Amino acid sequence: MNAPSSPEAVRPPLRVAVLASGRGSNLQALHRAQTEGRLPIALVGVFSDKPGSGAVAYARAHGLPAAALLPSDFPDREAFDVALMQAVAATRPELIVCAGFMRIISKAGIRAAPCPMINIHPSLLPKFPGLHTHARALAAGEHEHGASVHLVDEVLDGGRVLAQARVPVQAGEDPSQLAERVLSREHPLLIATVRAIADGRIRLQGDASARVSWLGDDDLDLE
Ligand code: GRF
């Protein structure tokens, strides 16, 4: 008798697959937000290149489907990436989130992705793509550092930036202190960005190479 009052009321949760290699704190943040009703997603699978990673352990401990593929079981990077994407595709995701997936995904892997893919990167892109971002930001004398969520395309850490969180650099801090402060901002940044995608405020169309229809960042509460 109660008809849904808005299209949002009937929107099914966004099907999200997560790729992770490390401790998995961003995965945990997404999962916690989802279980607490703050993020309308379904975590359909966690995929890793590291069977012993914290991310895989967290997924298994919390009943999330998890699969780890070993790169050494494949003849080359492309073969691994395509097999990974086939496993991901079997979970029918609408969005792939790279949350500390510490491998470069080849063009073949990106082309095999079944849906758009985003990545969280610990710098204010386009500054400091690649590794050791916190030490590099300090060495460069940056006054401001932070994290970015961007669309994954064929350029390493080069896809369109969707959202950023900024962190002022404090005098005398070392890379690990800065990393810790950035990480604490990564979690709300990733949750807010995935929520904006789930809500349709950021629209990603087609496969991973598709253009973004970006509705502006006014609605993103990232401080
Ligand atoms: C994060 O700093 C993320 O930005 C980078 O890798 C780290 C992953 O951390 N891509 P966690 O595994 O999510 O704790």
C-alpha cells in the first residue's frame, strides 16, 4: 500500500567488488559503512594477489566472498590480469574499487574489466603518482598533501580525479606520521565517493575506459 516515494527508495544496492593487496583498512571502512547503513552497496567480492593479506583475512572473517590469485601461477602480467577480471566479472559488479591493490593493471586487464574501476591513491593527484608519496611530498616541501579517488584508465594513477581530501603538512613530521593522518582521511573520502556513485551523483558509464559524467562536487561532504 505504501508506494515508494522516490526513485532512490527502490534503487538496489550498488554491486561493488574490491581489489586489495594489503592490510585492508579501506575495505574495512567500506564494509563498516555498509553494515551500519551508511553506504547503499553490496560487497560482492574481495579479490587479491596476496592470499595472506589483511584484506583477505578481514573478508573471510566477515563472511565476504574472497578470492586470491597468485601472479606466479600465470605466465605473464596480462594473463594474471585477465584471469583476475574474469573472476571479478563472475560476481557481476557494477563498480570495482581498488583499495590498496599494489599491482599495476595492464591494458589487457583494464580492457577486461566488466565495469568502471576506481582507485584510492595517497596524494593530491596529479602530484605524486606511484609509490612513496608521503616521503616525496615531504621532500618536495609541500604544505598540503592528501588523497585522491580517481577513475582507473591505462595511465598509472592518471585517470580522472573524482574527489580529493586535503591534509595540511605539519612541521617536523615524518612520512609515517603524515601517512597515518592521510589514511584517516582516505576512509571518509572513499566512502563519500562510493556513496556519490551509488546515489547517482557521480555517473560512470560503460566499461573502465568510459568517460565520467561528473555532477559537481558540491554534494560531496569531504570538508
Ligand atoms: C592506502 O594508502 C591507499 O591510498 C593506497 O594503499 C593504501 C592501502 O591501505 N593505494 P589499506 O590496505 O586500505 O589499509
